[in-house]
Amino acid sequence: MKFKHVAAGYAVVWVLFIIGICIFEWNALDDFQFSYEEENARKEILAELRTNGMSIQPDKTTEEAADSQKLKTFEIIADTSMTITVKGSGETVLAKESLEDAIYEDYSGLSGLPCSKHVYEVKAEAITDIVVQDRNGNEIQPVDNDYVAGSYCHDEELAKIAVAKFEPYLKHISGMVSLDDLILVMQRDSKAYAAVKNSQKSLEWMIKAKSMEFTKEEVTDMQIFDENHFACDVYIELTKIPDTERERTVNEQVKYRVLYEKKDGNWYIYSFQTK
């Protein structure tokens, strides 16, 4: 009798187990059928929208990820007075490296406007997407990704002033012009005047010149910071005859980067460095 009850119970458990499996499989098949039908319905809707000329916008996250993969990193040179933007991008422009430049430091001290040169890292699809403007909003075309060089200009009147103001300095270091005469081209409070004054002992050992002729003068890489300050490279070739018993012609070439400052309507040399 007991054996019959045990067998019956065992049979009931198996029946219930089989029924449970059937129910689970049926639900899984039902879910699969629903997903299949839902996917087909979505495809039909998209096809109909395209047929009617409507565009489908991709997922924003996917689009942004795709755009970020297109971006390249470019290194450019610019100064802090310039504005850097990237067409169609909200990417941040990072200053990677500061470039030392004595002329920029001197201009900053004179004008009270912090200004320095940097290497910047910019992310863009192409270098042509990078837009750099000067302080007046004028777009700058780079020279080998150097926007500082791209900002160089030429003003013939300023170029004439630049060489005319620099000639007396070259005559002074050859003993043809006194330190007091340099006041016409250098203010006493300028860095250039201080440097020349401090070098007087060294100049005593220099061979003086009887005459000096400037055979070639060029002004390049002019940078107009504002109406009262500009910098440029001054290149001069000269011929001089030393004041010695044996007269002989000496040819020299000099090149300086010079910062000029206008005070009371007159231009003066504020500082310079050899190149």
C-alpha cells in the first residue's frame, strides 16, 4: 500500500516538473516572437519614413563618439593676445608649452598687458578647421602652423624709422657716436640704454672707426603690437674703415630683433637682442 502511494507521489512530481518546463519554453518562445515582430515593425516604419523623404537622426551619443574618432591633434604656435577656435567643435584648446621670448616680456612690461607665446594642442578634423584671430578680430594665416609668424606684416614708414634709429647704435659701438648722442634714439629708462651704458668699459677695447657706410638694410618679421609698440628684425650690412695707421676696409653683417616704443610722438629703441 505504501509502495502505491510513493509511486503515485513520484508520478505527480514528474508531471508537475514537465508542465513547468513546458510553460517556461512557451513564454520564451512568446517573448522571442514578440521581439521578432517588434523589430520587423520598426524596420517597416523606418523604410516608410525614408520613402516619404524624412531623415532619421542617429543617436547623439553614437554621433559624438564617431566625431571624436575623426579628430586629430595639431600643434600650433600662437600668443595670448590671439583667439583660437575650431569650426564646428567645442574642443578645449590646451597650452602645451611656453616659449621664452625677451621681446614679448619687454612688451608686456611696457604695456601692462600680459602677452606671451605658447605651443598649443588643438583637436580638429583638419588643420583648416582651426581659426586664429588677432586682437582686432582679423583672421591669421599660419606659416607652418605658426600663427605668430603668420601675423607678421610690413609697414614701409616704420621700416625706415627702424633702421634710422638703429644706425646710431652701430656707430656708437664703433666709437663714432657718444653715449649722450644715443639719447636721440634711446630713452634713459629703456633696457637698451641701460645695456649700452653697462658695456662702456668693454667698448673701450673696441677699435674705433673713421667712417661707416651702410650698404644694405632690411627690415623683416615686423610685428605691430599696438599704435605705440612694434618689433622687427633689422639686418644691416656695413663697410667701415678702422681708425688705425693701416687703413683697411672691414665688412660686417649684423642682425637684431628690436622693440620700438613711441613716446611724445617720437619713436625710440626700447630693447634689442642679437640673432
